[in-house]
Amino acid sequence: MEFFCYHRDRANSMPLRAELREEHWSYMDRYSSEIIARGPTFASGGVPTGSVHIVDLPDPAAARTFAFDEPNYQAGVYRDVLLRRWRNVLGRTMWDFPGGRSGGNRYLVLGLGAGQGADLAVPPGRDGLIAYGPLLSDDGATWLGTAVLVQAPDPNKARAALTSDRYADIEVHNWQFGGRPS
């Protein structure tokens, strides 16, 4: 089962985040074979605002353990966590993205909604898509939105990955590939 996890930072948590960097990476190393995508989100000035992890785990209980045992969460870096079942529509990891690990502007686009599902299939022009899939209820039966990691020229082009009138809200966050520096 695939899960989308977005930990959102508390205000002024950067010093604590920096202090826990190695502990966070060591924790993520334990899940290296389960990670589909990962990386921080940023405010326009480069300050981290959150952390995205898309993982393939056995069940919702394992996903909750992953999200809430994370060292930054345990220490109070994060103010909240969005944890949802997710379906990997592209069928690949971020490391398989043809555009590579760096270059270009990268974004997390979250479309939050309810009711009739939207954007369930891969849109045309998928070259910039790094990860793409619906957000679902724990049992996978109810559509709750769509999460996209995309390379795009600007936030408006990134937002265009989703059908805007089908969502209650669409968030666009600067994002970059995560993981231990090489």
C-alpha cells in the first residue's frame, strides 16, 4: 500500500530541524527500499516549511508508525501531518524521473477535495511529472484529493497539473529531491 505523508513545520523550527538532521536521515535510511519520493518544501526565501515522504508500506498502521515515530515529529519540528493512502499512477520512484535529481523548479501540488474523483489518470504532457497520484481514505475507497511532485517553470504552471475547479483548495509549495547528500 502506498502512502503520502506531508509533515508541515512549526514556525521557527529550523534550529531544531538542523540539530536533528542526522537522526532524521538515519531514520529514513531504515525505509530506503520503501520510499517512492521524498524531500523538503520551502518558503520563497529557502526556509524549510515541511517534508514530503511517499512510501510503500504494508498497511495504515505501519504508515502511522512511519509518520509519527519520525524524529523531527517526536521532537516538535512539525506542527501537523497529512497522511493519506496514495496510488502511484506513474508506477515509478522519483529516482526514475527522466529529468534527474536537480535542475529546474520543482513543486509539490496538493489538491484537496471530496466527492467525485478528479485527475485520476496521468495528464498529457507528463514529462515534468516526478510523482502523481490520488489521495485516498485509509481503505482506498474514497477520493480525498491529488498529490503531485512536478518540475515546472513557475508555481502557476505547476498548479495547472490539476483541474482547478475540481478541488476545494490547491496548495503549491517549492520542493526539492530529498535524501542524504552524496
